Amino acid sequence: MKIGEIITAATGNVTRTVKVLQLLEQRVGAPKVPGFMEDLTPAEEFTKAREASAHVSGFRPKGAGRPTKRDRRVLQSFFE
């Protein structure tokens, strides 16, 4: 790697793009990482990943309450 190099990596449903600002001699903690790289990933990548996870069958929104007997049967069908 070189300073100023742009790196693209596919991580799950998101294709992340980062620019190297500084090189490291050893590993650092997560709070220090923004000082060594700049995230150039477009916001559309993150919304695309959120939309993909929202359309998963069997998805229950947070706060939707306890699953019904029908919901349980639908969920069980995924594991059979």
C-alpha cells in the first residue's frame, strides 16, 4: 500500500471504498482508524444494503411484538 492509494473491497452487500492517509507500523484500535483512512463509500451503498435486508422474507421490524403462531410456522419452514 501507498499513501493516497484508493482501495475497494466488497464486504457483504456493501462495496466499500477507502483512501489511505497514513501507513501503520502496528495494529491500532478502532477509534484511531479514521486518522489513517478516509471512507469514500457513497451513501447509496449503505442504503442498498439496508433495503436488501429489509426485503428478507421472515423479517420482523423492531417493536412489532411477539411472533404469532403463523409467524413461528413461517420461520420454521426456513430451517426444514
